Amino acid sequence: MQQQHQQQPNSNPQLQQLQQHALSNQQSQTSSHNMHQQDKVGGGGGSVTADGSMSNSFRGNDQASKNQIGRKRKQPVSSSGPANSTGTANTTGPSPSSAPSTPSTHTPVDMPSMTGTTSSKPLMMFSTDGTGTLTSPSNQLADVDRFVEDGSLDENVESFLSHDDTDPRDTVGRCMDVSKGFTFSDVNSVRASTSKVVCCHFSSDGKLLASGGHDKKAVLWHTDTLKQKAVLEEHSSMITDVRFSPSMPRLATSSFDKTVRVWDIDNPGYSLRTFTGHSASVMSLDFHPNKEDLICSCDGDGEIRYWSINNGSCARVFKGGTAQMRFQPRLGRYLAAAAENVVSILDVETQGCRNSLKGHTKPIHSVCWDPSGELLASVSEDSVRVWTLGTGSEGECVHDLSSNGSKFQSCVFHPSYPSLLVIGCYQASLLSLYSLELWNMTENKTMTLTAHEGLIASLAGSTVNGLVASASHDKFIKLWK
């Protein structure tokens, strides 16, 4: 059965419409949105440990390594125009919920599952030296394979953890030694909502986790216990993104109600600011890493707005992103903004497009930077691309991972192992599998862990505590380490 992906105009703000099933095989190329949703079937938790014990089985299929290192993607274009608007309306203090508005973007809908065929191939993952870095000396990336649920589980364990590309059955003792110190499993979970959860983010100190989704609420969680700290209820439609300020006790939320709200996490009873001015649903937002006063948001029509938190006004308006956008960590020199199948790397000061990262054939759902700000990963349903934005090779695609019988949705660089990318994906055989794919980019190996019973819409990582959070349409949030 072919996987169905369909987006419908959101002419009705009621959340029930967000739960509808797709009824046809129609495919759409719309202004890309960061939520493509599937039926929630199957699931469970999984883990891998250094001693080779596993609590789940694996799936995989043959896929050729493409090794696209060195292929230039640096194609500067002028996709962002000059600021073309002055300030926009803003309110401060307690903000009553406004009447539901009609977003002009499309509504994500659930999809029936898809079947696919795979072939068995043993895979090898990576080794660690216990210091938080992978042992491979290279940062070059190449294509990898995926596990399947056939063959000996012991052999899959050994091939996953082995360091060299040899017969995994010959590396039983050695792979246990070289992999010492690495584990990855779910350590806590909570039913976070009565509806689908679509976004999550850790605070800079790692003590809080924020989530949001279809129930119009943002929730603050204590990371160590996953107990609620506060529930933020002012948006009149689903929440699309949540982001903590890197330096201040602030949280920002964006919504289909076309607003951006800023909250004091120490006094979250009401929003400090409500920014209005977007003419379409706000799809994503982010705080600048160094400029405490600057927050940025993008809507479904491709409009990006800079907001001044102190002044309560819009500082800049330009075009560039319709899906997800993220500031470059640390320096904050660039803003990565996804629209359709292109990621624009925008200069924060001039809003000019420094690079236009092309290569995806499907709409991009998610973008994420590595902690250094030198690598950017972009995810569409059929591929993951990693781009280098360091000096001397800016805009170069260093890896292109094509999906094979699965759909990619979200990603985050592992906070303790920067050469490991965690990908939220969906794979269907007889049952739908919503999984986390752990991809060792330097060893060119991957492993898939069954993780949720619904689409993994968002992933976040904390470099403070080494945790990865996953937010899913199954209404749960899980913590992994």
C-alpha cells in the first residue's frame, strides 16, 4: 500500500479536523509545513547497551553508500528581500485568549500506514572511548543501512557495535570492549497531553523541558521527574513551536492562531508579550543565541519577522521560510530557514541569503544545528542531508541519506556524541513503526529503535545532562540517554 501524504487547507480551526485521515493518494507540493502525520499503530520502547543487551528488535534494508563528500551546494541566491514593513501590534501583561482565527496554512492530517519490503543486511555502528566522543577520526559522512527483524539478534548486536567492517560473527569479544561506555535507552516518559504533541525543547540549564501541540497548551516539565511545573494557556489554536531563551528565564511559543507569545518561566501565569502581525499561521520561532532582545518567527506564507522583546514591536520583516527556522548556535551569525525543499542560510544582520541549500526533492520538515554551529542537518520525508557551514566550505553537502521504505520527520544531534544524529522516522510493514534512528555519521552506521506509537514530530537535546527528548502524536514525551 502506498504511503499517503495529503495536506488540506485549514478552513476550520477546530482540533477535530487535525485528526482526520487522508482519504486519497493525492500528493501536494504546498508551502512546506513541518508536520506530516500518520496513523498511530504499534510502538514500544527500545534500548541498546554496551554489553550487547537489547530490549527490541531491529529492521533494515540494503542501501548503496553514496559518499557525496565534496559535492558543492554553495549556491547563493537572493531569496530574502529587504524589510518591507514597519512594526506590528503587540500587547503586554495578562493576555486573554483571542477568538479562534482561521490559519491560512494547511492542516496536518493523519495518514494510513504503508507497506514496504526490505532485505536483510548486518550493520555495524560505532565504538566510543568513554570520553563522549566517537573513536573514528573522520567527520566525513556517508550513506548507511537499516536493520531488519531477521537473522540472529546476537549477530545484529555485534555488527551494530563493531568498529571495523568485518564479519560481525568474528568480532564477538572485541566489539564489547571498544563499545564500552555507550548506552541509549528511554529513561522516563509521561503522557504529556490529551492530544498530539508536536514540539519540545530543553532549557539551557537542562532543568526544564517545554512541550506543545494540538491542545493549544504549552507545558513546562521538570526534567528530572517529568512532573509539571506550569501549564501555559493563552493560545487559541494549536501550538507549533516552543523555544527557551539561551540566556534569560523566557519561553516563546508560536501558534496557528498567528501569534507569538513570550513567557517568564519563573512567573508563567500569563504571557509577557503577545506579538501579532503575521497574516498566516506561525510555524516556527527561535531566540537569538547572543542578542537577548531578539526573537524571530516565520509563517506559512514565507514571511519572517524579527521582534524586539523589550520594545514589544516588530523590528524587521522579510521573506525566507515557511517550515522550521533555527539560529546558528553560539555566534548567531546565520538563520537557517526551510521553505519547500530548500534551506536558506540568511545573514542575521543583513537578511541576505548567503547560501541556498538545494538537493531535497520533498518538502523539508525539520532543520537542526550541531552544538558547534558548523553543521546543519535538514530532514524531508525521503532524505536527510548534512551541510557544512564552517570556514572554507560553506554550503557544502557532506552527506545525503536517502530513506528506503521509511519516512523521516525530525532530527537532533546527540548532545554527548556530536557525530551521532538522532532521527525521528516512520516505517511500515505489517504494523506501523515509529522509531528513533541512531546514525553514527563517522562510522557510516545506523540502528533503529522502536520508540513511540505515533509520529515523532520533534526531538530536542540537552548538552548539560546528555538527554534527548522525543515528542509524539501518541501524546507522550520520552527522555532518552
